[in-house]
Amino acid sequence: MKARTTIIAGFAVGLTLVAHGQHSPLTSQYLFNGLLINPAYAGSRDALTASLVHRQQWVGFEGAPTTQIMSVHAPIGNRKLGLGVLAYNDHIGVSRESGIMTNYAYRIKFPQGKLAFGIGAGFTAFRADWQQVDVQQQNDISFSAPSTSKLRPNFSTGIYYYTKKYFVGASSPFVLMHGYTNSEGELTIGEQRSNVQPMLTGGYLLELTDDWKLKSSTLLRYRESSGAQADLSANFIFQDKVWLGVSYRSGDAVIGMLEVLPNPQWRLGYSYDMGLSALRPYHYGSHELMVQYEFGYRIRVRDPRYF
């Protein structure tokens, strides 16, 4: 137990000591948090849509990440335009990163689907309380300063094509990736292009029977500092009301998902990540809850959306 505590404490302190690099908040139910990965998703559900997500990562691991995400988006005017707002809070160790992004999408209608171009603009706020770090040298100047915070602008861009049966998208959720470093008690910020994460997404819906459908999807992301990572997912859909899914995140986790639609407006989702990385012995997996509501000024019953 003592060795385990030492490992965890050392890892948590290491995260704070080295530097904090901004990252795109991670969710397992990413298809219904589209604004988080692509601003072109704004308005694509053809209804005023609000989503709320809470993610508790690495349960039992002290200082592990917790994330809350809220998004609202809708088509406007003649529905060629989509607007959205995304707010998030990401807490890991003694540091907290929060942000808000406004999203704009312009949609072009094709015979079988729609092509959307999106941009986003907002800001990112970072706050660190270095005095909460347990250190061996009590007079270490790096951790003697009070809480510090910084505010920086940010942008996103993307493209998204979707039909009733499939979708493809490409995006960069955070164009300006800031690196945060604690140097002699001062919080400094610099650009870290190696942390920029371009993403590719795609999915396809297959009708198996009158009651059952299979929706497969992929999320590919790349970071220069850590390489490529892929999410490969499959969801079985029963009568458009119950979704049972499994996903594999390369080098990280196997994920089980359950989503229930009690009526055309509400969607309730839960996912559990079983870790596969070297940290697996030190935590009990990750939990994620999602609630989505569509204000339903279009008839979804005849034309349900699967992504």
C-alpha cells in the first residue's frame, strides 16, 4: 500500500512539475457532444439541442481528471446557419482549465445530405493552486506562491458532411494550444504546436431488421507529442429507443455504453471505461453521464437522427 501511495503521489506531482499542456477534453460519448470536436456540428440536429456531460476519470486515483461539459446549439433563420455555445471545466490535480467557445456553421444542402463549414472562437482560462502540492522541501519556491491564473483566446475550425446513413468530418477543436509552466512561482504561457490535435471522424448506419440497427463510428486524432489514437465504436440500436455499445480506444481503454431515449426529446447516456494502460492497477475505471434534451420543433419520430 505504501508503494502504491508513493507511485500515485509521485505521478500526480510529476504532472504538475513538468508543465500543463492544454488538451481537448476527452469524452466517450463524443458523437452527442459534437461541438466538442467540431464547430461545424452546430445546428446539425435540426433542433435546439442542449447537452450536459459529467466525466469522472480514473476513479480511486488521487488527483485524477474530472470534466464537465455543457453545449447548446440550433439552426437559425433559413437553417443554412447553425449557432452553438460550448462551455467546459477540466480539473486535474491542483490545476483547473475552463473555457467557453461560440460556434458558427454554414450549411450547404445536397440531394442526399448537407455539408457544413464551421468556426469557433472563445477563451481558455487556466488556474493552478501550487500550495496544494505535497512536497518534500517545504521551502521550495516553485510551490510557495499563491493561486495563479491566466486567460487566453482560442479558436476552432472544421468541416462536416452528413446524411441519414453516414457522416464524415475533419476538425481542429483548439487551434491555439497553450502550454502552462510553473517557473519559480510564476505561471508562464507559451504556444505548444506539438499539442494541436487534428481529428477525423466517420460513421455509418446499417439497418439489420425492422427493430435493430447497427451504427459504427470512428474518431481518429493525432498529437505530435504522443502520436495517433483511435476510437472504434459499434452501437446496436433497438427500436430507436435503446442503444447498447462498445468502443475501443487504442492503448487506453475498452468502453461499454448504454443510452436510453424515453421519448423523442430526451436522451440519457452512461459509459464505463475499463483502462488498459499502465495506470490500470491504480484505479477503478472511468464513469461518464450524459443528458441531452431537444426542444423538438421538428418531428423526430419520422426522421430520427443517429449522430
